[in-house]
Amino acid sequence: MNIDKVIKNENGSSIVIFALILVAMLGFSALVVDVGNVALHKAKTQSIVDAIALAGAQDLPDTTKAAQTAQQYAELNGISPSEIQITFSNSNNLIQINTAENVEYYFAKIFNQQGTTVQSVAKASKSLIGEAFSYTLFSGSASTQLILNGSSMNIEGSCHSNSSFTVNGSYLTITGVAEACKKIMTNGNFISIGKEIESAPFIEMPDFSATIKAQAEEAGTTYSGNKTYNGSNIDVDSGLYVNGTVTINGSRFCGAGCILATSNVTFNGSNLNQTTGDAVCIYSQNGNIIVNGSNVTIDGILYAPNGSVIFNGSNQTINGRVVAKTITINGSGINVIGDSSELNSLPSYGTKLEI
């Protein structure tokens, strides 16, 4: 056997194998990098299109104004108005945004694949703020029950849970109706409930963040980043939008309108009072609202549609309503006194994305 010939033949085979492996590696790189890039563009564009639809929906059923608002939001987010298609349906109470974006490939160009078209669709409707705000306490989660733990608790008005409703403690009063989509359970002494209704209908959680953001932008009161208020006299005399957290430290807080934070809102301090005659809506879009301390009085609405409203402390009074995905009460002497005046802090309509 000629050893030199065998080695030469094997060298030739190695080159062929290496070339095949290289082609496979390039193909795999094209798959990972290019597909990942398309997915990122899709997610980013979909988020923007959702925002455009929600912004336009706030002006329905005026289709001319809704289209103008949608085009303005598109331009603010780097999309040319000519690149979106706007249609209306459901008696002009629903807006649909369609857009198509060409995403170029990187590695796949080696295989004569230049790119692909990413299409995004969003639908949004406009409706009244919703039935949820007719309750003093509203828990919107279908899987987490509403639990009231503690003593000397007073709820003036009605309560609703989209799951079960459990009351544990003593000297607890609900002057109105206690509703639950599932069961209602009471454990303790001196518990007074006006009326109990089990197997109640599910009530949808409203969303009016797009409306509040638009109002704040028009008034020039928007902030990017976390916002902290310190001191003994804290005044917020108009509605505002904060793309981050809001922390309020101090002994006197004065507010009006709607304060919307995309993340958590935290109240810290004792003897914290909301002393304006106007009602305020404290709104955490995607986070929690935490009330810490004792002898706290807030006039208005605490609203966390995707998070929790958490009470840590004693002798806390909300002259208004608590509407959240979940509600947690840790302490005693909690009073939530429902009225109708605090609804003035809310816009008349909200918007929501449709499937």
C-alpha cells in the first residue's frame, strides 16, 4: 500500500468535511442571528403598534381625530404615518392599526435570502371607565382571592372579588354588598356584612393609562425615571405621568387629578394626609401601591390594575376606593369610605386592547 497516497486522499477528504461543517455553521448562525433579530423587531414594533392603537382609541368615535392621534403617536415612535394602515369598525368604536416592516437578514444573505416582512396588528376600543369603580373594594384577579385580615376594619360601600372572598378577624363591617365570583367565607367575631352574593358575574378590569398619559403630555407634566417627593408639604397640583416609580415621603400631601406611574407607588411616613378638597387617583400601571405608616389619610382612589394595593400599618383611612388586581391588608384600624366625588379624578372613558 502506498502510504503517501492514502494520506493525500485523507487530506482531501478533510477539506471537504471542513467545508461542509463550515457551511452548516454558517447556516446555523444565519438561523440564530437572523431569526432572533426578526423576533426582536417583531416585539418592538408590536409594542409600538399597541400604543398607537390605544392612543387613537381615546378619540373614538371621531374617526378623523382618532386617525390624526394615531399618526402623531406613530411619528413620535419613529414610524412614518404613511407606514400604518388605519381602519375602524363596530360603529367606529374600534380602531385597528396594521403595519409592515422589512427586516434585513445578516448571515442569510450568503444564501441569497435578503430579508423578510414583519407584520403587526393591534385593535383597541373605547368604553366607559367600567363597573369596577362602582365598588369601594374591587379585586380583579380570577385566581387570587380577596382576603381581609385584621380587626376594627370598616368598609363603607360594596366589595367585589373575581375569585373568592374571605374575611378573617373581629369588629369588621361592610355596609354594602360583598360579592364573589366563587365563595364567601367569614371567620371571626362581630363581623357585619350588608349582603353576601356568591357566584357573581366576572367584572373586567378597566384601563385608561393611554388617556392619562395623553392628558399629562398635553399639560407638560411627564417624567422619565423615578420620582421622589420629600418634605412636610408636598404639592402636586395637576395630573402627571411618571415612567418609573413614585415615592412620597412626608407628613402632608396635596394632590389633584390622576398621578400615573408605570411602576410602584409608595407612601411612607406617619400622619400623612391628602389635604386638598379635590380627589386624586393614584395609579400604578404595572406595579404595586404600598401604603406604609400609621394615621394615614388619603382622599381619592388607589388603582393598580396589574398589581397589588398593600396596606402596612394601622389607622389608615382611604376616603375613596381601592381597585386592584389583588388587595393585601396587614394591620388594624383600616377604613375605606366610598363616595362619588373621588370619581371626578378619573377620565370619563378608558381604552383597552382587543384580541
